[in-house]
Amino acid sequence: MNYENKLINYMKNNCDTITIEEVNNLNIPRVVLTRLIKKNLIERVKNGLYVLNGCWGDEYFNFIYKNSGAVYSHLTSLYFYDLCERVPMEYDITVKKNYSGNLRNNKNVKLYYTSDDTYELGLTKIKSPQGKIVPCYDVERCLCDLIKYKDKIYIEYIKYAFHEYYKVEKNDIKKLYEYAKKLNVYEALKEFMEIFL
């Protein structure tokens, strides 16, 4: 199999996407990318990221690719876990307080900042609805973040997420309260639970 076919086949089995890192791991010369672009078989989405021509790839992966330290959070992450009743209109993304990247000026992003000591709390990876692995926070971290920003998020979305969370067999209430203490929302979480659940 020649390099072009190898690359195209890989992309077809990889959500129509390939990164420059994957090209290098496959030992395919980078010039093959240039040839495929000229033949209109693939297109460059952004630096180091390519999709099959006419395909979108994975919007969540594409969006966060090369945005170092950016993590899907809040309603966007809860959407990945089927705990959000709608597809979020904006990307909820959390970064460290000293973040200075280009997401700050993107109108499609609701950016949240966290301290270095809480950045990794609940940090994980998940398969997005379109199939690529993306960084996000776990459910318990997202629920605590909803409580922290409850004045900025439609209350019905918060109530829905908590009601659905309680229906899930593998919910971890102990972890939820541990996170709430570390994120300084323990009392607010208790109060929310008493009123709404």
C-alpha cells in the first residue's frame, strides 16, 4: 500500500481526521499531505490538523486541538456524559488563571479560569459525541462548577444535570462532596441539594 492510500485509510478509520503527530507515528513523509491537499482529497483545518475533503471531522477535537491546557467543562462536559438536555450553544472551556491563548477572544467560547491547585481535580479524557478523545472534567467536577457559577447558568440546566446524575448507577456522591470542599462550594452544594433535590 502506498503512502497516500495508507494515510487516507487511516483517516477513514479515525473520524476522517489526522494530526501531524499521527502522520509522524505512521512514518509517512509530510510531503504526502501536500500532495493530497493539491489533489483535493484532504484539507488543512489548522496547523497540524487535517480532514478528508468535504468532511468536518470531530468538531470538539478540532476546536481544542493545539489549545494547550484547555479542558472541556461545565455544560459541554456534561453533554458528553448525557447529563445536559441540549447541545450547548457555546464551548465551555476551563483553563489555568495565567492562560493567555487565543480562546480568550473567541465568541463561541465561555471561558472559565481555575487555580493551579484545582486545575487537575477531576481532569480526564472522554470520547466526544463524534468519536475522538478530548480532555474534559469528570461529572462530579462539572456539577461542582455548575454550583460555583449558578448565578451565570440557567437554573433548569443545573437541576436537570443533578436529577439525571442521581439516576445514574455509578454516581459517586462521596467524590462530589470531596470536590465541593476542595472547590469551596460545599455549603452551596448542600443548600442546593436541600432546596432542589
